[in-house]
Amino acid sequence: MSEATGNDKTDLPEGGAPPGAAGAQWLTHKQIMIVLPGLLMAMLLAMLDQLVVGTALPRIVGDLGGVSHLSWVVTAYVLASTITTPFYGKLGDMYGRKKFFIAAIIIFLAGSALSGLSQSMVQLITFRAIQGLGAGGLMVGAMATIGEIVPPRQRGKYMSYFMVVMMLATVAGPLVGGWITTAFSWRWIFYINLPLGGAALVYVMATLHMPPRRVEHRIDYLGGILLGVIATSIILVATWGGTEYSWASAPVLVLIALAVGSLVAFIAVERRAAEPMLPLHLFQNRNFSLTMVLTFFVGLSLFGAMTFLPLYQQTVQGASPTVSGLLLTPLMVGSAITSIVAGQAVTRTGRYKMFPIIGGAVMTIGMFMLSRLGVSTTRLETSLDYLVLGLGMGFLMQMVSLIAQNSVELRDVGVASSARMFFQQMGGSLGVAAFGAVFASRLNSAMTSAGGQFHVSGAAVDPATVTSLPAALRHQVYIAISHAVQGVFVWVVPASVLIFVLALFIKEVPLRSGAPDSEQPAAEPELVG
């Protein structure tokens, strides 16, 4: 272990062991707080870049053209980051976390610089994919590193920082993107990553000292490729279904068949692989399996439904893109409060089961409140809805990560972290597709009933277009949009109830606190087939 881990026993976490005990490299609180800013900066970069681009897309099209390929500017990034997430998690477990984390930052910065220099839409899409290749490692690297240097008993209070950063990025992303695009150029939404990412790179290299690791096994390339095919097929179905192609079209059906066939092949390969990309034995652990299903439905309900709130704010409530982002501030505040409270409580008591249960219940209430949005709903009322939803998210999301990491051996922490992010991304992609279809169907149905001449495919509604409509038609569209958004959240409520029900079955397994045998997962007699 490097000098950075030292022997300052007065600073050891409560109940902790010195770094290096029986393979567990726990750091002291002082050392963790030195490393933490670099991890948070890297994660903030990845999340912000996924969010700031949306506000700049109209300017990008105006400069580069290629409106028919517009969606690929976002899809290329999401697809590349999703595919590489399992690789970063597994390779970090095998060969050491730091080197792959640094490589991810460098790849992300290279993609950022190239994206800013793009002279055509094809170039931008290609360079955004390179960005995504790095982004997949930023989030996994940050979360898995915390899993390796902090005992689970202490981990909740540090994960609350990540929750705050995630919510900050959700609110600040559209604001920052809009301001940079207006004040400078759309190219600067990529250039701004260079000084920030460079600072994160230098900081991580200087402060993150982890022992070298080398496990001599063959890398499961076939399993990784099949997992990539599954992710690609699902994301393309979610992107194209109901928009580029009808749901019953040949391309969509072929992609669905490809996803199912690849899944069957993936399971067969993973059963025989010496070092599987996603070890199937982890799913025999009850808590691990539950957290993967939980995180899928969190992605499905939360990220799928939240896609439609900015449209409602910018049309029905008349908010500008900047104000639309600010209106989500109560969501960030609520999640920050409960994530900090939950993290501190878990550190003191070692008990965590109640928090995902409470989070699922409060999240369901928040979604139900949002299902009552209408033309006359005030911004104050929606702010209260966002606050309640945020309170539920804070109790739920960081605890899912904690439970997943505590369910596996230390050598599989990266796999657990990447699997959680993978399932969340898959849930979010399917949620956007499914709820986009619900939104479009209800919107068009409402407009047809009112005799309006307004039709959309998927979720493609431009607030500027709606604002420019004649007053009578515009009011009809407002009513239809409110009706459509209500329908989305009506469908999200059962998914949120399912999250609550699944949380009830989580088993309260003692959190490892740094004892000499802390490399092993806590005993859990109940397994699932």
C-alpha cells in the first residue's frame, strides 16, 4: 500500500481495520476526504455531459446540418457508455481500479476535444461515441473505488455525496448547456470539459493510491461482446421504436430477436467462462438479485417519466429552458437531504433495510402527485411534488448501491457497481421508449377528440412550435400535453409500487465494517435460484 494510506490509527473508521488487513484496503476518513473530490469531479463530468448537450442541439444542427441524424448525437454517447460499463467494472476488479479510471478520463477528454472540433454531424456522432467510451469508466470507477476504500458500514455517508452530485448535474446540466451555448458557442460545452477533466485527472493521479493487482485469468471477451449486443439492441429499440420505425416493423422486430438470442447465448457463455464478465453466481444472492431488479425499475420509472417534465414546464407552465431547470431544484434539495440523513443513519446503526422501503413508498406518493398535473397546476404545486419525489429518491438510490456492493466479495465490487449502472441504463432506455409511446398516444387522442390539427410521433414536441400556434389551438395542445403527462405518471405509479414491494424482501445482512475477514461477503443463507 502506498504512503498515502499510512498508519494513522487514530483516524481509523469506527470498527475499521488498518488498510491492508486480509486484503481489505480500507482508508481512514482523512484519506477518503482527500481522494473524494477527484472521484466526484469525474462523475460530475460524465453526468453533466450527458445533460448539457440536449439544450445545444438546435444550434448544432444550425451549424453542422444533418437534422436527420440529430438523435444519434445523444444515442452514440449513451450506447458507448452503456456497452463499456461492464468492461470497466470487470477489468478494474482483475487488474486494479486506478489505471482504468485514469484511462477513462483520458479517453473522455480526447472525445471532448474532438467533439468541439467537429466539422460535420458524422464527425460529431463519432467523437461523441469516443466520449461515451470514457464516460462508462468514469461513473463505474468512482463508485467502485469507494467500494474498495470504504467499509460498507461507513459507505453510506460517502455515497450521499455522489447522490448530491447526481442531482446537481440533473438540475445544472440544462442550465449550463443553455448558458454556454448562448454566451459562447455550442463547441464550448465540450471544450469546458478539458480544464475540469484535466484537473480531475491530475488530482486523481496525485491522491488515489491503491495497491497494484494482477489476476491471471483470460478476459471474457465473448461474454462482453454479447452483453454489448444486448445493450445495443435494447437501446436501438428504445430509440427507433415508434419514431424512426413502427413497433411492428422488421428492423425493430429483428433487434428484439437479436437481443433475446444474445441473452440466451450470453447466459450459456457466462456459465462456462473462467472469469465471466457478469458472474451468474452473484444472482444466487437474494439481495444482489433484488437490487438489480430494483435499479432497473428505478431507471424505468424515474428517468423514463422525468423526460416529459421539461416539456410540460416549457409549454403548459410557460417556463424558459433556464427556468425549467431551476424548477427542478426542489427535487435536488429533497434527495440531498434524505441521502445525507440515510447515509449518517446507516453509519451509526449498520441497518439499512428500512430506507429503500421508505424510499419506495415516498417515491410512489411523489409519482401519484405528479399524475395529477393539469393546465391549472401552479409552479408552487409542482415544486412540492418534486420535493416529495426527491425525498424518496434520496432514501432509495444510494442504498441500492450499498446493498449491491455489500452482497459480493471485495474482488467483485466493480462488477456489482457496473451491473447496477447497466440495469439502470437499460431500465431508463426502455422507460423513455414505453412512456414515449404512452405520451404520444394520449396526446394525439386528446387532440383528435378536440378536433385539433396537431400530431406527434413518439415524444417529439417542440415547445417553440407549440408557442407559435394560434391561441385556440395552443390551448388545446396545452390540455392535450397535460393529459398525456398525466397518463405517463399514471403508468409510473404501479412501477413505483413494485419498487416498494421488492424492497420489502431485502434481507438485513450485517454490513462489513473492516474486520480482518472483511474481504468476504456477509453470510446470507437464503439464496435464489
